[in-house]
Amino acid sequence: MKILLLAIISVLISGPVSAQIGKLIWEENFNSLENWIIDTGNRNWGWGNGELQFYSSQNVSITEILGETGNNAVKITAKNESGSSIVDKWGNPLDFTSGKINSKSKVTIHYGMVETRIRVPNLETGGWPAFWLLGTSNFEWPHKGELDLMEMGHTQASRDDRDSYNGGNDQNNSTENNMTGANAIFFTESAIVPGNPNGAASLAWDGSYARPYFNMDNPLNDRFLIYRMYWDSTSIRFTVIDEDRDVNNEIDLFTTAFDLSEESDEFLKPFYFIINFAIGGTLTDAYNLGDRGSGENVSMPMPAEMLVDYVKVYKWNNQGSVHIGPPTNVKLNYGLFTDSTYVTEHILIDEEAFIYVWEETLIESDIRPYEGEGVLSWKSNGKGWFGAGIMSEQPINLSEADHLNFRIKIPANIAFQIGVIDAWGNQNYVEFPENQTKFGLTRDGEWGQVSIPIGVLRGQYIDMRMLSYEFVILEVNGANIEFALDDIYYDGSPGLNIENMELYSVQNFQLYDNYPNPFNPMTIISYNLSNSTDIKIEIYNALGQRISELVNFHQHAGFYKIRFDAFGLPSGVYIYKISTPNYSESKKMILIK
């Protein structure tokens, strides 16, 4: 879903579209859901939009379309439903359930003409059905881009502002069922204004450019409409076909096609599909999650069913491709940051991948490279911790790798962690205690080589087919140090013959982000244990000093929440650390007073 944006955009005008639809290259007729992942939950503040529903797998099904024998559709059902498990991220009860599916890691497309046939129910206040695409990039939204072929349920103010065109009557009397629209969202510096700090530029926000479609005589609910997007490397065009008007007449949803440029280069990369039926949230006139006074009560009759008959992708202007499954395995050996080591394939830093220092916790230093001319040489910056990593722009498939290898020069008395992060947000870290030889690293303060087996690096949760950060280094004890990294690569061979290669216990818990964050003065720390174990949860300040121990006893498997009260503590960055006998993980939180 999307957030309604205060965005400043510069629309580039294009001439008439004069290209040709090519051959069909992929279609989904919803005889099964094998190409889709079912999302669940309410996530962060209702999926970032203040939505009121809990997404459940029970609300997604395959059904035969009434009156169309043998023709199936995916059905998403919104319900007025509550229960002990129907809660938001923080355990507050919710009153609605619905469904959401996506094709991430299953089906991705890069250009083409996309066509879908959709039927929505009576929406009234609160219904928000959408068919859209999100960029596969590892960047945060809006830097990855968003393409909305269809969404309905807009506020009265939004409809009134646009009802002078495309079937509207300029009378400010449309309902949620009378209007449908499209959108494209991308990042641009010119869109960073008060109220829109993330720089999200929204085409639909420009009332002089957007032309959502109205049918005042025959509302758009309870019947099928066809939506299309024409997308190539030069432009994007959104249209709708309403059989009530003219099956041969495509109605443009913007005054012209949107010309792509360097400013909107998010749309030059692959995307994946999302279909969902939200309830309430920022696009609608209904109230937002956690704030009953922010809008009206939901009046959409329920249960309410959204049907999507098919999705088809055609060649457009001789462009268009579809990839099935996760990214193709990279060729091994695979270089991340190396000059002399032989690798079959090497990621291009500053083009295909980027080196990030987190929260300015490190500054550059001048340790000489181990090999070649490049080196990652840093000093800690007095922040109480440090973190840095190499993140690829697109997910990388390293599922066939055997080891992560790297060279490091770091004082022997410094404990640190090496890890990876996948495109789903899962993180896993391997501990390197101070003054201990581990995975080949001799702790003498000089350059040493490390070779971590993939099974250890992956742990229980990491999807090695979909990596975002292929290498991360983390230190949470506030050490004041200088260190360097070099010769970072993944191998696909049996690996180095390293003495004392120990088996490493996999992670037996999941530590969640605290909420709220930033906080003042209370926050909740949540974690899930997969089996019974001794558990310890500690809080550290930015200097690495332990200031609190919240838990230190044996607990059975299950989900736990614990409150941390920072009353009396100064503003700043704090670290919360969970430890078991075989593993530990840390996360940061910010106290702002």
C-alpha cells in the first residue's frame, strides 16, 4: 500500500504513445497461488499507512467467478473480525481482517504491458483495494519506486479535487465507488519539503496531471474493469477499460504518459506484484490506526470480496521480460571487495553495490591494504558502537556459496560480529570474541584470514537466495579502535583447510525491533524463543557501559515482551542485547527527551 504524499513533482510531458503490444510473455490465471506469497499481520503502524486490518492467510482463496464457468480468480475477503491473535504489532486488538499477496522472489517483471481484470465490492468509507508493483531494489521506499495500476477508496477531498475530468460531473458528490486511479511514486530531492521528509514524489498528487476515472451513472463496484500499464525504458502510461462505456476505449489516467529520466531511474529496474485489500488508512476518509479521532468510522459492508481474474504481461515497444523465482545464482568465486584474489564474478562498488557506515559510527583511517590498492579502513567515532556493510542494489543469490572469506586487521582484545541481512529484513551474526581464534582468525592484531561456513552465516532465518547486505561488521561494546577489512569474497569450493574449525550453534531466538523507537521514556522489547534456554537481556549506553539487566533466567519456548523504562537516563543511543549460551544479538534504540 502507499502513503498519501505531499510531494512536489516535475512531470515530463510526452507525445502520443505510438508503439505496439507484442506477444504474451507471462500470465497468471489463478488456478493456484504457487506464484504468490501471502502476507500476514499489521506490521509497523498498519503497513506504514495507518491501516486497520490484520492480514490473514484465511482471507485469501481461489474461487470460480460466478457466471464464468471454469474461470478462476483470486479472492480477497475483508471481514469485521476480532480475536486474541488479531492484533497490531504491539498487541493492541484489531477489528478487521483481510488479505494481501505478493510475488517477491516468485515473479518479477522488467518492462512490458501489464493487464489485469479486477472487481471490487461496495467500498463506502474505509475500503482500499489496490493492485500495484514495488521495485525489487534493496533500497528503502520510495527509493525503490512504486507503480500503482489501480486503487480505490480515496477521500472525498481527493475525489472532489479531480471530478472535473474523465467522467466526473464537477458537483463534488462522487462516492468511493465512482472513482478509480493510478499512481507512480519515486524519490527526488525536489520533493523533500516540510511534511514529506522522505522525498517521495507522487504523480497522483498533482491534480493538474492526474486524471482518475469516474463513472457517475454506473458505479465501479461489483463488476469487472480492465487496467493496463504500458511500461518501457522511456515512459509509463496507465489506462482503464470500462465495458459500461466502451470496451474498445482505453481511458488514460493521466494527461500524458510519464517520461522517465535520471530523476526517476527507479523505474528502469525490475518490479514485483502486490494485490491487497486494506481497511482504513491514510488514503481513505476512515480513521487511522491508533487515532479514532483522525477520521470516520468504517462503513464498508462486510464481508467484502475483491476478485482479480488474471494478470498478463505482454511485450511493449519490443521490451519486456519476466523472471520466475529468486535471482539467478551468481558465479563463484564471487568478489565483494577484492583486487588480487581470483573471482569469476565481481560486484561493482558504487554501481551495483554500496558501502554504508551506519549512523556515522566510523570515520576513515589510513591502514594500508592487505592486497591490491583498495581497503576498508576505519576508526570508531565515539558513538558507543559501530556498524558498516556492503549492500547490493538488487538482491543477490549466494545460496550455492560455501564460505564467506575476508581479511581483517583488528586489535586482539576487541570482540566483534560478522553477519548478513536478507531482503526480508532477517539478520544473522557470528560472534568473534576477544583474544580467541575462530574460523581461522588468529588474534594477534595483524592481518588475518577468516572463512565462515555458509551454514553458520545463514543461521535459521537467512534467505541466501535474496541477500541485501552481503557483508556486515558490527561492534556494540563501545571500543575505541582502528581496524581494516580487505579481500572479501564468497567461494564455492570446499574452502580453506582451517585448523580448529568449530561447529557453531545456530540462532535459537528472534529479537524484534523495540517499539516505539525513538521513545520517551518507555519502550517494549519483544523476542521469540524457539526452544527452552537460559536467556539474558541487557541494556548498554553509547559508551558500552551496562546500565540495566532486564532478564537473566531460564525461559521456555514462546513469544515474550518486556518493558524498558528509561526514566532518569539522558537522551542518546542505547543498545539492547539478548544472549543465550550459544548466541547473542544486539539492536539499537534511541531515547529522545
